[in-house]
Amino acid sequence: MLKKLLSGLFGQGVARSGAAEGEPVAYKGYLIVPQAEDMGGQFRVSGWIRKPQGDDGEMLEHRFERSDVVPGREACDSLMVSKAERLIDEMGDALFDEH
């Protein structure tokens, strides 16, 4: 019972696996890939920032998650892209540095 209570308290808002990726957007050599998470009728801003490396097809990836929740998938994807563009402008390749 305690496990169920704790999972109910802390399980909400946890990333849902299997969220479909949106259409990638190219920006300054990066790929911004929205992956809005359905939170029961609203969508949480999340996705990936990727950058191709070399000719071997290797990709650098940064998981992008925010607490913003919006009522529509399209609006969520648009907000994710604009926030990711701002983050790219501010941090560039430092996004991929291990913390």
C-alpha cells in the first residue's frame, strides 16, 4: 500500500516511454526533435537536441525536458522548438558536455 501511495505521489509527471517523436527541425547544424509527453490531455514540453558528428552517422544527443505543460500537441511542439533554439544559441556544443 505504501508503495502504491508513493508511486502515485511521485509517479505523476515522470517521463512516459513510447511518446512519439515529432517532425525534426534543423537549426544551425542541430536537429531539434519534439517528443511531447501526454499528461492526461495536456502535453509536457520535451524532446531531443541532436547534432550529427562526422561521416559515420554518429549523433550527439541532449535530452530536453521542461516543466511547461500546454493543452495541444502542436502548441507543445512549437514551444519546445523555440525553447531549444534559445538553448542552442546560449550553450552551443556545451549542451553535450557531461555534467
